[in-house]
Amino acid sequence: MSALLQMEGVRKTYATGAVAVEALRGIDLSVEEGSFVAIVGPSGSGKSTLMHILGCLDVPTQGRYRLGGEDVGHMSEAELADVRNRRIGFVFQQFNLLPSMTAQRNVELPLMYAGVPRDERAQRARAALERVGLGDRTHHRPGELSGGQQQRVSVARALVTDPTLILADEPTGNLDSASTRDVLGLFHELHDAGRTIVLITHEADVAKEARRVVRIIDGLLTEGEAP
Ligand SMILES: Nc1ncnc2c1ncn2[C@@H]1O[C@H](COP(=O)(O)OP(=O)(O)O)[C@@H](O)[C@H]1O
Ligand SMILES: [Mg+2]
């Protein structure tokens, strides 16, 4: 079976001024298509750095990363943007919604970048919002929605392009326990529908939702349960 995501010896060093930070120190990770993986670790352990590379938002300093068999290490900025837009849906802790746009317009954005015509865009965005239980909030702006609702809008935005991979970085970090359950329930639905889910979190009880848990500490991975 071929892996959807495959990292070999991935290192990431940030050179800021005179100090070099080794955020990732040799990551080997293979994620099968259709799996639900949690990456768990304390603050500063390299989770977001790893997520940025998995999501083609950044490239390794050293090592190799393949997504769907394609080596992304040698891609141009435009090629990386294309891979992101076609294959990956992102969910962030801070929701990253545009405040001046309605929920529907926010969800339409990835389709706009993909050149989907206006009518189809609107129809698919409304369907995605219905899917996350917000069919009656399509014309609300983010400021008119609760935190849990805003995160559901961002899940709708992540799934509207029908991506293979959903990458979530601390998606429940700003949510109360009821909204956390809602959002985790959505990830389970997406997983049951065949999506590959990579959920990054520092919360052990959130990580328990996944079939597989990978721990990251000081830029290195270990498989299995928390100590
Ligand atoms: N853009 C950056 N420039 C310099 N150092 C960074 C940058 N991003 C992260 N780091 C450093 O890399 C390490 C890992 O950070 P990060 O991946 O954000 O960890 P986590 O998401 O687990 O909290 C930290 O020491 C952090 O200070
Ligand atoms: Mg982080």
C-alpha cells in the first residue's frame, strides 16, 4: 500500500539573526490514505512547523517529503499553491476567517482560487455549510457567530474543495467543551467519508479521538501512547 504522506529525514532549521533553531531534527513519518492520525506534543515541540511542511506551506531544510507520490521539496511557490488548493483542507486554531465576509463567502474562497464559476461556488459553499450544521447562518459574518460556529465555518471551508487531506492545527484550542465535541464529531464524519485526517494538538484527550497517535518532542517523533 502506498502512503499519502511520506517524510524521510525531514529537518527544519530556522535561522533568525545569530541563533539557529532546529525545530525538526529528523522526522520519518508515513501516513496511509484514509487514516486518522493525531500528532501530539507540548508547546514548542515543532507541531506547527511539521504541519506547515505537511501542508506545503513551507519546505524542509533537509530531507524529503512526498505527498501522493509527488516530491514537494523541489516545487516552485506556484506548484506548492496548486497542491495546497487541490489536495488539502486547512483548519487553524484562530479560524482564519475574513471578518468582512459572510460565512458563505468565506467558504467560497478556496473555490474562487480554483476558478470555479460563481453559481457553482455558491451552491457548493451552501452545501458545505449545511453539512456542518450552519445552513441557517450562511449570511452571518464571523463576528456574528460563536467561536464553535466560526470553527465549523472553517471546517466547511476546508471540505468545500473535496480535498484528500484535512490538516488541522490545534482546531479545538479556542473552543469550549461542547464546541470541541462538535468539531471532533465533524472530523469523524469526514474520516468515515474517506478523508485522511491529521489532527495536531497539545491536548491528550483530543488526540485520543484518532486511531493512531504520534508524539513529537523537541523536533523528534515517537509512536504510541503518552507516557
Ligand atoms: N518562523 C519561525 N522563526 C524562528 N523560529 C521559529 C519559527 N517558527 C517556530 N519557531 C521555533 O521552532 C520551535 C518549534 O515551534 P512550533 O513548530 O511553532 O511548535 P509548536 O507548534 O509545537 O508549539 C520553537 O522553538 C519555535 O520558537
Ligand atoms: Mg503550534
